[in-house]
Amino acid sequence: MPTEFEIIRKYFDRPAGSARLGVGDDAALLVPRAGMELAASTDLLLEGRHFARGADPRRLGHKSLAVNLSDMAAMGATPRWAMLAIALPEANEGWLAAFAEGWFALAARHRTELIGGDTTRGPLAICITILGEVPAGQALLRSGARPGDDLWVSGELGGAALALSHPEIDAAVRRLDAPEPRVALGERLRGVANSAIDVSDGFVQDLGHVLARSGCGARVEYSKLPRSAAFEQLRDPALERRCVLGGGDDYELVFSAPSAERSRIEALVPALGVALTRVGAIVAGESRLDLLDAAGRPMVLERGFDHFAT
Amino acid sequence: MPTEFEIIRKYFDRPAGSARLGVGDDAALLVPRAGMELAASTDLLLEGRHFARGADPRRLGHKSLAVNLSDMAAMGATPRWAMLAIALPEANEGWLAAFAEGWFALAARHRTELIGGDTTRGPLAICITILGEVPAGQALLRSGARPGDDLWVSGELGGAALALSHPEIDAAVRRLDAPEPRVALGERLRGVANSAIDVSDGFVQDLGHVLARSGCGARVEYSKLPRSAAFEQLRDPALERRCVLGGGDDYELVFSAPSAERSRIEALVPALGVALTRVGAIVAGESRLDLLDAAGRPMVLERGFDHFAT
């Protein structure tokens, strides 16, 4: 059985690239470019909680990095470097090769270098730290929403949650297993959007963080929320509502921007090949969310997923 | 039961200090000072593997951060910022308060700010990422050892491993539960030492990383290796050898420096209140380790702890 050090060398020790020092010392060394702030985020994913037991390792490699890239997207930051700490029940080389393949394929597309990490034996757990750059003062914060802002959503919502109850719907399963972090969109929203967050816990809950940090409210038209085409055939409005409003793991961006920016934002749709939908507006009122049905009546809110509340 | 967000706010949301943005957004934002490189490291600690089930939460808070601060010490970096990702089996407020107390007490002594993290429910696991600063080009690397360098060890070895078989020896238990990362020593070794590493897996194994990266060998006099006073009473030379050579978790620094630096290094002993012992020398020869007993005869090496090899 390979040792920890052989595993690191074989699967995870790639040339350092732009980092001054990569994998293999007590720490990596790096320098953000002049005028840049460093954005730093970390996520811990556990088997049986954040992904199913026996999950495909290639998809897991993709998804574990995608979740972190999405945090960079939500800040308007350009991902640069990542560290991977992983606990493995055994040193299964086939599993590791597939995991590394999924990880590095996505990393290459986003020019993100693996610069360090940790491996240990234990129940499968993956902790990724990502570091990115954003021009000083231009990060998209949860606290930046202002009354009068348009509220926008990228792509579509609810697909990842739908896959949990309908694993026969391929498009939904792809949303769950292979989310595409909206990195390019986040970068293009610098200087355009006032606030942003990514949908990891569910639209209502994640929007709630923006409203709480910004000291604002929002008015959202439920019928305008972009959603997976699969819901149309299913004709299960309760499931649809739960998935679209409360489903996590979509990794779309929810952002607010002054109405004067509408044409710039709409121009991003063909430029990036991603749908961008105006779903409502930021309004005055501490954390107040008015969710309206197609007839303009207030809807009863579903609660988002909270890792300790449930 | 508190939600994930209430836990974060209550125990871990401290003012950001020198970071541009701390806990509570999709990422933290920070800027290294001019002329500084950023050192980044991550460690994943699991219950039952890296610490005992039911470990005292205050000590665990201390130790989980100490392990990461030690990586900064081994680079000669000044710790600045940390992120804490933690999986908890339940939101036990007493446990969390004690863990946070141990964590923040050590963090305050090293002026390290908590700037982000992640909490989830699951078997107890702690993943800390630490970020520090080191003047450009001055980091202490594993690859810098040169034949002719003196080889030094800080403090004493073997105490943490001794605690595993002799939990009645308080001094050893303190070494295991409450290691003191040699941060100030690492900082003072910038421009003095040629190479450094911290002893996390055992002296022989960790020195081996330095030799491999530096393309050198070493000659070490076993009798000179500084060790816990408790070994003298125990009179168990086999246990002593296993602990001193192969015991992990001591978090002392092993470093090499030109012999011209001896007086500067010896002056650090009273300045920092830490023992520094010259235990041998770096020699030519790829990864060759000559370990000599008191009579100058070669000793048979014990193998260090490897998380997958055992």
C-alpha cells in the first residue's frame, strides 16, 4: 500500500506554476499581484452528508472544487490557488486517480493551482481552501445591496435538489453532481453588481444572508425565478417550490445591481452563454422578504436547509 | 438547538482586525504587507486518529491551532490569519465555548485572526487553514540544507509520544495536549538557518523530508538529541528510542544553519527561553542518515509514523 507521501507525490504534486512554492514543504508561498486583495474561503464536505456514500470519485473531485470556486465567483474574485485536505478510508489508487482527474480537469479550466494540502486515513472527508484575487475594493459583498437595486439570478434553480427525489432525470443529476461555478460571471460583475452570493443552501436562505448583511429587504416574483425545464413535465408544484426556493447545491449567483446597469448585465448573457434573469428588487426593510405568487399575493416561505437546525 | 449561523455568530464571529473582511461573507479578504510573501498551510485532524475520543475541548482548540502555527514557525513565517472548518456531531454549546476559548487564547498570543470557516454536522473533524507572512525570499525551506550545516533541534523530543504509553506523566501529557508552536524561534531564524521543518511525524521521518528535498545526508548523535527528563527515571531505552526518534506531535523545530551562525543561534536561547541543541551536521549523500550511538556506532533506524503505511 502506498504511503501518504507516495500518494501526495503521485496524484497531487504538480509543478507550482505561479506560486513561489507549491506542494511539499511546511507551507506554500505565494504573492498576490499588485493592487489585488486576496479572497480566502474554506469548505468541509463529508460523505453521507454533502455527497452520497460511494459517490463517483471523478465527479466528487469536480464537485468538491466547484463548491469552492463558486465562493470565489460570489466574491467577484479570480481563483488562483487551492489546498486540498482529504481523509480517505484506504489508499485506493483507482479512486484517487479518478478523484484527481475530476479535480485537475476543473482546476485547469479555471487556472487554479493545487499548492498544498494534507492526507490522512479516516472516514471520507474533503476540506478545500481556495485563494483568489480581486482588485482592491471591487469584491462583491453580501453587504452591498441597496434599495432600488434589481435582483438577478444566473442559470436556473432547483435542479440539484430535484435530483435527490428524481434521480432518473439526467439534467437534474448533472446539476447536483457537476455544478459549473459562475467564475467568469462573478469577474464580469465587478463594478456592476452591488452585492452577490452563491446559492449553496437554497435561494431564500442565501438571499436572506444578503438582506441581513445589507440591512435591506427584497421583493421577489416567484414565477420569474428561473428553474429547470424538468419541473414543467412533473406538475408537482409543492416539490417545485421546495426545490426552487429551498433547494441547495445549485451554485448559481444571486446578485443585486442598480437598474442603470440592466443593459450591461443583459449583454453578459450572450458573452458568457449563461442565462441571467431579473426576479425582483431590493427594497427598504430589515431582512423582509416579500415573495409574490403569479397573482401578486404573498406566499408562505419554505425554510432553507440548515446543517444544525435539521 | 442553535442553527449553524447562530453557532458561527456566537462563538466564532470576531471583529476582522487587520483583514479587510472577516467571517460572514463568501470569502474573507486580506492583503499581505508590501514585500511579504504569503505562507499558506492546511491540516485536517480527526477524532480517534489525531486526538482521542472525548478529548478536552479547550485543549483541542489549543492543539488544533498549535499544529498549524507550527507550520508557520517551520517556514519562518509570522502567522496572521486562520480559517476553521469543523464538523460536529452535535451543537453542544458547552463544548463549543470551551473549544473557542482554547483556540482564541492561543490565537491572541500569536495575533492570529479567525477570518472564516465552515461548520457542519458529522463525526468530529477539524480542518484549519493558516496564512502567514514572510519577507520575500526569506522563508525557511526544507530544500535549503547544505553539507557542512550544523543540525539543531529546539526544546525536547519524545514527550508527546511518551504520553501515549505513560498518561500518568503530566509533563508528557502537556507536550501531547498543549504543544507550544515555536513561532518566535522561526521568525528569528530568518536569515540565519538554511532549512527547517517541524517535528510532527517524528524526528527521523521529518529530517528525512529535509534531506530528500535538499539532496543531502545527515550525521546525528543520538545521545545529543534533547529529550524529556521523564525518560531518565523510566529506564526503558527501547521506548525512549522509539519516542525520541519516531514519536510525532512534538512540534519542535529541526533546522540546519552554517557553523558561522552558532553564536547567533546560542544567543536565542536566553532571548526566547527555549533550549536549542546542536545534534549533528548535514553531510553529502542523498538522504543518507547516519545515526550514531554514544560509542559512535551506527544505530538501526526506527521507522516514523506514516498515516497510510501503518
